[in-house]
Amino acid sequence: MDYHHLLTTPCATPAKLHAWVRLFTGLDVPTQSVCAGHAAPFDYLKHAYFEPSRDVVIWAPRGGGKTRLAAVATLLDLLHKPGCQVRILGGSLEQSMKMWDYLLPDLHKLARRHLQRAQQRRLALDNGGGCAVLTQSQKAVRGLRVQKLRCDEVELFDPDVWEAGQLVTRSNDTAAGVVEALSTFHAVGGLMGRIVDDAHAAGTPVLRWCLLDVLQKCEPERDCETCPLWDDCGGVAKSKCNGFVPIDDAIAMKRRVSSETWESEMLCRRPSVKGRVFPSFDSAVHVAEFEPPEGRWLLGVDFGFAAPLVALWLVDTDTGIYVVDEHVAEQRTLDEHIAAINDKPWPAVELVGCDPAGKTRNSHTATSDVGRLRSAGFDVRCKPSRIGEGLEQIRQRLRTADGEVRLHIHRRCTNLIRCMAGYRYPDHGGELPLKDGVHDHCVDALRYALINRGESAAIRRGY
């Protein structure tokens, strides 16, 4: 057997790729998923190696092998794609070094003769390929021109660093320019949630696997009825699992954490609702396709220029509130927003509920946003209220005490849906939600509409 020839010859098929990985790294990567709708871990290696499309998002559990597999993908890029430049960018330098600490021993063991240079965080091969570890900073990312950017634990990234990283890749003759995002999905409202949403919208593959997809095959003598994993496993560990996480390790981890943490970080079922302003919001319950019902048409508006102006069309009925449409745009004048609102195909609204701060007059024009809406023919109401009061109005309609749902959002309102799921409280605690500039504006427009829906049409001053 010509060891060196096998090591450096590209793999023509997935079967040969799997055999290569098992021969040279000792990893028997699971090729079949266990859970419905999930990917197998080997699907990531196939994607990274054969590049059927460009970018990819990996949603995997803690200890689910994503960092180790990313190191293997990097090893293959360096050995089989001459001239390929790879950069490793973790949520922290420590996270980046975990992938590096897998990669460097592999190269020393398998291809030391091809290493031209191997420094603390940078290496080069004699085929023109190379790899380096980046720090979590814009300075480290900007100005790069590489083929592969592997981003590990993107949930912990600075959003500006992630944004800067989207512009660093360039294809060459042997490798496509690709950004890979790998992470657990800890909680709603974070960067990973945005990345997953953007990937779905753009058609970028999202490969998800969970603990069961990497769990070792269970021994026949183990008693299922008394096993703490039974509720999750249901016996599949004896019939389908063929991974690398020991059963006893999985049991020990489950005993240490809450059910919410277990389901979000290990079973990858859903991100944690901890810290969410609306934990009862469920897109499967509150979001649907529907024709606007009979009722009062209202408009909720949150003003903005650098931040987006948001307008929401609501129908107020005896059975609840129906959010029919949205307008979300930034860097536009109020006159442009008014024109866009009037262009919508919906009936004239009975009233507009908005932020009382919109009554403030502009020092140059001596007019206010509220005044300009009224001049355009809208009945504008802007009752002062506490943030908590408006949030409670929303919560009451998400689900009443007797379980009734009285808030329905049309599927076309994608910005509002994302904001309802991602609006959260600061990590350090507090009674007021986080004003992150991403999830607050749509919710503000909704609460302004609800707070002002019952206001009388008395004459108002101050505009």
C-alpha cells in the first residue's frame, strides 16, 4: 500500500472520503441520521469536501463533534486542494485553539514532510496551502482574502465581526470561497438565530444533528425502562445509533442540567426560551396564512430613520387581534414612508397608534412626525404608557389565562415574527427588555397600536 499516495490523492466518492477519514484519523463518522429531519455528521464533511453549494450552517449539540469534524475538513482542504487557504475564527481565541489543537497533531502525524512552516497559530504547506487562527476582532478579519473561513461557536461572535467575515472569501482553481458557521443554538435573539433565519431565507444548507445522532450504540443488556435517556431515545440507541458519545456520559450530562438546557443544547429541538420577553410565543400557534377578517383596521407605528420605521396593519375583532401586514424600512423620509403606507392594498385605517415621542417638533421644520401623519389624513393617537403595560397587552393576547389565543400574525410579517421570538431581557437581569435595535422596533409598533386602540378621538394638542 502506497501510504503517501493514499494520503494526498483526492477522494472521488463519499464512500472513499469516509474510508480516508477512518484510515488516517481513526474517526468512524456516522453516515446515517437517527432523528427525522436531521443530518448525519458525515453530511457536513461531504458538503465541505465536495462543495455542492457554497456556505453552510452547522447546528449541533455540545460535544457533538462539530469542532473535531471542522478540523478534519481543514486537514482535507490543505492536503487535497493545493493553494487552499483556511482561517479558523472562534467565538473566542480559546475556542479557535480547540480546532487548531486537533488539526496540528494530525498534520504532524500524517504530513510532517509537507509542512514548510508551523508556528504557534499559523502553518504553511509545500503545495501553497495554509491555515491560521484568527482572534475575535474586526482588525483580524478585515483585509483577508482566503478560500475557507471556518467560524466555530458563532453564537458567541461579535455581530460586527461576523458581518466583516462575510466579505473575506475568494475562490481559486481548487477551492470555492466559503464561509462555514458552526454552533450550538443556545437561545433566541442571538447571532446563531439570525444566521439560521438568513440561511433559510437564502436557501443556504442548515445541517442539524443532535446527541442521538452521535450517541454510541447501546448495549443489549442495558435496561431501557430504568434508563434516564428513555424519554429521548425510545429504544433507538439499540437499533439505530452508531456514534461516539458514550451512553453513560450522556446520562451523566442529562442529570446535571435543566430539561430546558438539555432540549436546546443537546437535543437541538429548539433554542432556550430563558430570558425571552414572550416565552409563550409559538410560531406554530400564532403564525398562519389567513384572509383579513371583518373588524377595525389599526396601524401601529414606531418612528425611525437610522433605525427602521415600522408600521403594522392590525384588524381588531371580537375574537382577537390579527396582524395582517408590515412595512419596515430605514434611511427614508417620513413622506416616503407615508407614500409606502398609502400604497398598501388594505382598507383605510381607523386610527394610528404611535410613540408619544413622535410629538416632538423638529428644530428645523417646526413640525413633528405625529403632526405630519395627521396632515396626511391619519387619526393619530399617542397615549403615554409604560413599556411593561404594552408588553402585558401583548402577553394577554398570546394566550389568555384559560388558554385562548387572541393574537394572530400573518406569515408575511417576517420581521415581526422574528422580533416576537427574539425579544429578550438583558443577560444581567432587569425589568426592561434589551433595546438591541434588532428585535425591539416591531414589538414597539405592536404595543403602541394595542395601547391606543381604545383611546377616544378627543382633540389633542402639542403638534
